[in-house]
Amino acid sequence: LQFPESLDRDELKASPSNLTIAGEYSLDAFLFNGSLPGPTIRKRRGERFQIQFQNDIGQESIIHWHGMIVPPEMDGHPKDVISEGNYSYDFKINQRAGTYWYHPHPHQITGPQVYRGLAGFFIVTDEEEEALNLPSGEFEIPLIIQDRKIDDSGNLYYNPSMPERMMTGYLGEHIFINGVPNPHHEVQARPYRLRLLNGSNARIYNIAFRNGHSFTVIGSDGGLLPQPVETSELLIAPGERADLLVDFSEGFSGNSTELISKEFSVPSNGGMMGNMPQMMGQGGPEQGIEFPLMKFRINNDVDSSPSINLPQQLSEINFPSRNDVVREREIELNMEMMTGHTINGRLFEMLRVDEQISQGDTEIWEFINNSAVPHPMHIHAVQFKVLNRSGYRDLIPTESGWKDTVLVMPGERVRVIMTFNAQSGLYVFHCHNLEHEDAGMMANLEIT
Ligand code: C2O
Ligand code: CU
Ligand code: CU
């Protein structure tokens, strides 16, 4: 395993590169500053962030800071793409500590650009979090999980078939973490902080240890949870983050353990469409099957093994109150034979305003998944709280905190509450299955 490099200059230069991975695989890559994944950005709350995006990839692109609340012209709206040259970003970081990330956002080609390597961590710190003395330095491990397809000559290729574009998204059969296949990492028998990011185009993981060992969820998309939550499995959909505390000194018998994606079921919602590409022999392994993710070798020879005293209360959060809700919206996710996945019956149009919101308003949005495949729905310019979910499953541990992306399984209705305090202007919301997004499962929201 490699840790992503840290950003060492005030430029993110995206350029093409032919990359050999682990001496065995090749990727016709696009890289930020030559590194896979992109360099990790670390900033403190309150700091100003200035960077030049230099686009040398020969196609339109623009960077979006996923989870960060920034002015509209800094948000990487697809209308702001540049096909060459620079785009200057300059904004103040005014939000909670958390695991955010950045990736391109051009309309119709986000999927291939992310797949080819354009994605990195954006980690924000603040005082509240520092007071907890969580594991840091080598004991804090950012992990971006991505699945890939590999052809006979070892190329990680991107070539979704029509049914993959329209139905499942691009599902690979090989897992790469921080750009490395079959990763393993040596850890000491002590607590670690694992910052997980599902940077896959379409695949959902059910994070677990092979032996069923439990772990502690301490944070979600928008930073620390109010309270730590102990669990032995955790779903993480494309775009989502999960901040975990894992104590390798306890309960792992022997000196190694394996992180896996445990089998889970996707409701069929009365249709077979969800597995259509697989049925046609054109898709990767379907959603929900088990995958090995990575191995940890536990070094028990280190004598001082600091334990961690997590307080009952990790952070103080005031979620918006239902009493303040001025509007409820239904956001229907449908599948139509000819068009593919739509939001409220429509495909994305660059400048059409789909939802208009008054700045400062608190709203409830209900995502209704009438289709046969899962949709991780992501809203820009806001962090929300998941209120409830109808269907067969309940809220999951990460949903006790702030979220910017929420998984809506087939047949589910999921309600989220949020206050729109971002600067007025145009932002998007969309499915974070990148093939769905590219096929038009995206809409504009305007804050006025
Ligand atoms: Cu992570 Cu609009 O995207
Ligand atoms: Cu985003
Ligand atoms: Cu979708």
C-alpha cells in the first residue's frame, strides 16, 4: 500500500501518462501532478485555499471539491469546464474537519476521467477534532477504494457497454486501493484511523473484517459523528466517506487480518433490469458479491501500544430542525427505456434550473427510487442529515452524522433535511454512479 503524496505546490496539473502499476498492469492514465491517486490536500478550517488547475489532458474538465461548501464559480459546475489552460480556485475553508475529496466534473466524461486517475483526498482539520487526539501521522490511513476491469494484456480499461451506461454503471472485478492492486499494509497492534473513500464509478462496498471483528465508525462525509458507533459491517457507496477507528491490538487472533467487502443484497424492485448487463454477459461482477479489499499484517512486537479513550460525545452537532422546514420536495429517480435514468423525468441540461431554493431555507428532500438499481444521490453546496428511509433497511452508522451523498436502494424512499447557506448561484445534484451521472442523471439547483 502507498499513502497518496501530499500536495506540495499551489497547482494541480492534470496530464496524460502511461502508467505501469505493480509491474504488471498498465493504465492509460490522467494524473494530477503525476500521482495516483492525486496528491492529498490538507487544510485547517478558516484557511484560504488557492490553487491553479492546469488542464493538459486534451479534453474538457473542471475540478469539483466534493463535500466542500464553496462559492458557485469555485464548485466545478460542468458549465465552467476548460479545454486547456488554467482555472484559478480561491476560497476560504469554512466548514468542519472531515474527509472530503476532489475530482473532475465535466458533463458526460466524469466517469472516464475519474477512472483514469483524477481523484484525490481533501482533508480538513479543526480544533474540535484535534482535541480528540485521534491517531495521526502513520497511524492515520486514507484509503481510496476503486474497482477496475483488466484485459488480457493487463490494461485497466474503461469501455462501458450500452447496458452498463444505462443500467448498472461500470463494475470492475479487481480492487485497487490508493492505486495498488491486492494491497497489504503492516500495522502495529494499536488503534488506527482509516479514512475510507469509495472512489469507484459504480460499485458499492460492505466494509467488514474477514473474521467479523467489529470497528468503530467515528465520521462520515461531513466530519465527526455526534457519537462513535460500533459495527461489524458498513455500506459505502460511490462518493461516500467513512472515518473508522480500528484497534489492531484487540481481538485479531494471529498476525494478520483482511478487510473485505461482505456480501449484501440489492432489492430487485420487481425488475430484472438491475442485472441486465450481467445477463447479457456484458457487465462486471454484479453489485453485492464478496470481494477481498486489503490485508493488514499486525506487528505485535511493539511494546508501547497506546489505547484510545474516545469520549461518548465526539462532536457537538446541531442538525436543522423539522420546525424550520419551509419546503418539501420529492425527487423521483426513474428508469425509462429510451432515455435511461432520470431525475423527476428529465435528463441534465446545462443551464436549466430544476430546483430553486431561497438562501437560508431549510428543506426536506425525499429521494424516491423507482428504478431497479441503486443510486447514491449527492447534493452540492450543502451537508444534510438523513431523516429516515422506507423499505427493508434502516439508517446506517455513517448516517448519524452529516452527509453529502446518500445511498438510495431500488424501491427505497429516503428523506434528508438541510439548510442551504451557500452563496447564491447555480450548483448541481446528481447520482454519484458516474455512468448514471454522465448519462444525464443530474440536475441544477439554484440558490437565490
Ligand atoms: Cu463527487 Cu458532483 O460530485
Ligand atoms: Cu460534490
Ligand atoms: Cu444512479
